[in-house]
Amino acid sequence: MTAPKLRLPVETARLLIRELAEDDLDALYAWRRHPAYRRHLPMPRQTREAVEAELGAILGDQTDYRRLRFLLGVIERKTGRLIGEAILKLAPALRHRQAEIGWAVAEDLKGKGYATEIGRALLDAAFGPLKLHRVFAMCSTENLASRRVMEKLGMREEGTLREHFRARERWWSSHLYAVLADEYRKKRR
Ligand SMILES: CC(C)(COP(=O)(O)OP(=O)(O)OC[C@H]1O[C@@H](n2cnc3c(N)ncnc32)[C@H](O)[C@@H]1OP(=O)(O)O)[C@@H](O)C(=O)NCCC(=O)NCCS
């Protein structure tokens, strides 16, 4: 079974979701370095070198026909500025037709509904062209904004993973949210 291919770019009312490019490094680093970016993410400090290495790995993945992980750039259409990230990770066992989604938005543009718009575009792609069956998302239990985005997307809370991750010398707990293809289609009508 070959991995379904996400057709890009994806356009929404205000955003364009596209592959990241080499010259996106400055914009990507600009919000990755902001303390708010990783406040609720169990990741190490985002140095320019680390972001550059990650971007290099993403660019390398783009030509892999077995690609399962799509870390994409989000452009604000009215300004042409790269303002966020959209993530879609297909589960390796393709017959189950599952994926995880995620989002990030530059600090100065939060609260405009952009993450919700990103999430909706990912779900439309997942349950449309990609023909997936279930899509889930996770956020740290302290990440109230991301949890709210999941609710606005019509995802249902499936539970809390208690202290399932260790980073930055502490345990992290996460909410797990998901939506099934049928549920999403009914809500979208
Ligand atoms: C989480 C994040 C993506 C949200 O982006 P955004 O574009 O501001 O999200 P939206 O505007 O679509 O929706 C945010 C919702 O959360 C609500 N919200 C924001 N902060 C909140 C808080 N502290 N408590 C409760 N609700 C909160 C907003 O009011 C809004 O809900 P509403 O439309 O009902 O008013 C953004 O904060 C971010 O990039 N954070 C850093 C990276 C990250 O944590 N990514 C998620 C990984 S799981």
C-alpha cells in the first residue's frame, strides 16, 4: 500500500498551506524562538541551528515517495507572510487510515482563528482526498488555546494521557482529541 499523497498548496479563505522552502528559515525561526512557542510543547530550546537542521530534514523528506510526515508552512494570503505551521502525520500502518494533526501560529497573530482555519483545512484534506478514517490531535493539559481549537474543529475528547512524556526535567500530560470521517462530514454539512 502506498502512502496517500497530500496535494499542495491548500487554499483557505485567509491562508495558503504549502511546502516549506529553504528561504523560510528566518520566518520559521522568528516564532520558534519566541518563549510562547514552546511553553506548552515538550521540546528543547529552539536555537537557529536546530531549526535549520529540522528544516533541512523536512526539505529532504519532501521528495520521499514513502513520506508520512507533512510539516508545512502557512502563508497569510493578504500579506504573503509565513505565519505558521500545519502538521499532518500519517500512521505508518496505512490500512488503518489514521493521522495526527497539529498547528502553530506566530505570536503576534494569535487569536484570529488562524489555527482553527489550519485545522479545518487539514481535516478537509484528511477526510476528502486522503480518504482517512480517523484523525487525532494532542496537546499538553496546560495548552488551553490548542484544546479550544480541537473543540472548535468538532473533535471529541477521548481521554488524558497522564504523565506519558518526560522533557525539560518534568512529566507532561496530554489531552487526546479525535474525529471520525462520518462525524466530520455530518458536522461540515
Ligand atoms: C495554540 C495556537 C496554535 C492557537 O492559535 P490561534 O490562531 O490563536 O488559535 P485560534 O484563534 O484559532 O483559536 C484559539 C482559541 O483558544 C482560545 N484561547 C486562547 N488562549 C486561551 C486560554 N488561555 N484559555 C482558554 N482559551 C484560550 C481563544 O479565545 C480561541 O477560542 P475562541 O475562538 O472560542 O475565542 C497558538 O497559541 C500557538 O501557536 N501556540 C504555540 C504552539 C502550540 O502550542 N501549538 C499547538 C501544539 S498542540
